[in-house]
Amino acid sequence: MRTARFTDRVALVTGSTMGIGLAIAEALHREGARVVLNGRTAERTARAAEELAGDRTDRVLACAGDVADEDAVGRVVDTVLDRWGPPDILVNNAGIPTVGHSERLSLARWQRCLDVNLTGTFLFSRAVGAAMVARGTGGAIVNISSVAGIGGLPYRAAYGATKSAQIGLTSTLAAEWGQHGIRVNAVAPAFIRTPMTEFIVTEAAAADAPTGDWTLAGIEGRTPLGRMGEPGEVADAVLFLASDEATFISGATLPVDGGWTAFGAWHQASRPMPPAHLD
């Protein structure tokens, strides 16, 4: 088991007070990184940082700020620069789900989803990328996209659009910043067992929300491995892409999806197909 791939490296993880983001922060911390936690509210961010740090408060920094707010992003990055210098690793994890019929989707919900999921990724990448370029020793950026950015998922017009755009942004920044030794990659999780997924499933089961396969049983049945993913499995992929084990990987999007994007048939993936009746 690896325990020190990131000793003394500085890692900033957005949206890291719960779920996948917190799992990534915990994994980086275990492997020696100095970790910057980011959340929207100061109270929640401070609480998550305190729990993560334990007695190593010198290795965890709480920096609250809305990723969609340009000034807030600037303050977060300036705080990190003043404390530890430019991050070696940036993980753009902050995101919000938007589930609903496309013909009923309000402009306000569409815009907020774009602001957080896409603009937030750009703002942090721009600020941290500039610091990495100025330092001149490279760095690694990993964006948390989704299988919704690779193929269409019903009732997720705004969410899918932002996740697809994140993959495009990943490719562009990788091509542009490679000359500075900065690698930019993405991971594309399917349904991961987190509070966000529980929210999505609950909303989909509501009387006036989209229904169909958006149940836990439906999700697991649609996944070839027959289960949902765990946050730590996404964290493992992120740490690989951020590590020196991936020094010639840039511009890639790695599905962490239990075979979701590979599966294109019509029956439930985790159940055997009925035998064919041959003439």
C-alpha cells in the first residue's frame, strides 16, 4: 500500500467538505500532502478541516469560498499562496446536480449549474494554473467530470452540458499548459454512493420529478459491475492521475464507472440476458 506519494506537496481540493471531494482530500492527506479544503460556507469547511487534520493542524488549511465567485476564488488562492506557495495539485471537484425535465428547466437553475460546475472549474484552473506557470516547476490538475459528460443522461440537460464542457476544457488546458509541465486530466464517475447521489435518487422518486430507472436498483442494474461506486474508488483514480506514476498522461478522461459507458445494450447489465430461442 502506497503511503507517501505526495509528501509535502500542496493539494487544493474544491468542494471537499463531503462526499467524493472529502474522500480525495483524505486520501491525499494520508499520502503526505498538505491539503487545502474548500467549501461554500466557512463553518462547514472549518469543521471538515478540523476532523481531517486531527493533531496535524499544520497540514490542513480551511479556505471557504463559492467557486462561482471570481473574487472568492482569488481570495482562496491568495490564502494558499501566502501560507504554502503555489499548489502542486488542484482537484476541481465542486459541483451541483440539476435534475428535471428539460422543457421545464428554468434559466436560473441552468445558470447556477453552469456557474458552479463549469465556471468554477475555469476560475480555479486559471488562478492556480497562473501560479504554477509562474513557479515554473509544473503541476497536476484533475477535473471531476461525469459519465453524463460522455453520454446523455435524461433529465440532466444543464448537468450534462457542464460535464461535457469540463472534458473539453481539460483537453484545451492540457494542450496549452503542457509546455509548462502542467498536466491536466479528468475522471468521469458514474453513480457514486454519496449524499449527492442520495439526493438525486430521492428527487427522481418524487411525484413530480422524472422517474423510471433512477432508483438504486435501476442504477445498480444498469451498471455492468452490478453496484454503485464508492468515493474512495474515485479518489484512487484521482491520486493516480495526480501522481508521478502518470507523468506522461495529460488531456485524458478516465471513466470510473463500473463499465457504465462501455455498456450499450437494452437489458440490465448486471443480470444475464435470457437465452435466445433458435429456430
